[in-house]
Amino acid sequence: MMKVEHLRFTYGKGTVNECKVLDDISFEIREGEFIGLIGSSGSGKTTLIKHLNGLLKAESGTVWFQGQNIYDKKYVLSNLRKEVGLVFQYPEHQLFGRTVLSDTCFGPLNLGMTKEEAEESAKDCLELVGIDEAYYYASPFDLSGGQKRCVAIAGVLAMKPKILVMDEPAAGLDPETKHMVFDLVEKIRRERNIAIVLVSHHMEDVANYADKVLVLHEGRLALSGTPREIFSQTHFLREIGIGVPQITTATERLIQAGIGLGHPAVTIDEAEDIILQAFSIRRGGSV
């Protein structure tokens, strides 16, 4: 659906404060794909995702969406922003509507939907994210933190995007609510076949949900691959200031202690499988 080719971007180009942020970035986003975007602070993650719906324009390189160059003079960026939804950190801070329903309708109305179309889309998305009809005419500011975040996500979904870009969607949430948000994101992808781009500092979330992981380092794409391919390179990741899932570190230590696991695990489910397998082999097939 989207192809980024040789993207470069510099803040303050030609000034004394010039700072190169992105340098020769290329990757693709496929329909229904879940991409994890990781990197240490200052690596360029947030700057990169702002290029995906045209909030920033590259100094060189191209972004293609469904075969069209978004930098073409005839390309209508408002169409792109309908198709590529962007959810920043703490999206509930962007809530402002008098009611939950009016807030969720705001984006669709501004994209040209009729009031009836906007309300239909908003109600459909509020139901999808688990907001009961009883809350539709309540103030969004009276909701819980998790509910506010779900309403903010519904407002982006109501514009019917094909790609949903999320910058730390679970930031500041307690573990139970965080788990609920990620289950919601996976449900959205499954039911709407929406591609997800997740920016996160929590490697466990990336390992559990992503199909593909992109690693940014000092504005360049340092690695690209499956979670297993990426998190197996523990030495390199730590060298550039990126952590690995805790379970990866734990199973590494078991291997160092002489437990024949074969390889470090990336998720808890995988760790359980390889530990049980290792001990069943040692005990002649019984666990």
C-alpha cells in the first residue's frame, strides 16, 4: 500500500541549527501488516511517521501511496490523511468535543462526510473500541483514562483509514489497561484489515504483536526483519541503546547456565515451548 524510497529530512535546513534527522530511509507497508518501529530517543521515529500522512515533507526521496507519489503537485494531501490515520502519544489530550459522539464525528465531517455518514461511522467505531452507547452523549472528559484513549482512537478510525500509525498508544496506562489497548489494536487490524505501524519503546509489545520490525539508529534504517530476526541480534541492539524483551534476556541467561534451549525466546509463549521441550528431551520424553 505504501512505499517509502530514499527519504531524507533535515530540520532547520540552511540555518545554524541545521540537524539531519532522516537519512536514506526505504521500506514498504503492506495491507493488513503490523509493523513495529523502534529506536532509541532521537533516532527519528516520530519525524518519520509524520511523513507517512504528509505532516512533514521530505527534502528528498519519495512516498508512494497506492501507486501515487504524494509529492506530486496534483496529489491531494487531504485524501492521504483520510487513508493514513495518525494517533500520537496521549491522544486523549486531543479530545475537545462536547460529547463523545460529536468528538468522534469531527474527523469524518472535516473529510466531507454528511452528518448521517459521519454519525454512522463514529458509532460503528465506538462500538468496535468497546464504548457503550450509554456514553455517546456524555462528555469525553468524564470517562476513565482507558475509555478516553479508546474514544480518541475511534475518532481516527471513523475516517476509515487503511493504515493506522500509533506513537506509543499505551503510554502512561496501567498494565491491565495497556493490555486492553493492545488487544483492541489487534482486533482492529483483524476485523478491518488495517495496516498498523506501532512506535514503541516496549520491546515486549513489539515482539508480541508485530509481523515486521524496523530499527532506526541515528536517522538511518539499521535493521529490518521479523521480531525473531531482530531480537536475536541482542549485542547490536544493546550497543545502539535499544533493549530487548525481558524474556529474551532471561532465556539468554538460561542458555549461558547450560540449559539447552537452542536459542533465546522472543515471547513468553515461545519461552514456555522451548523450556518444556528442553526438559522433556533431558528426561527421556516426559516433562
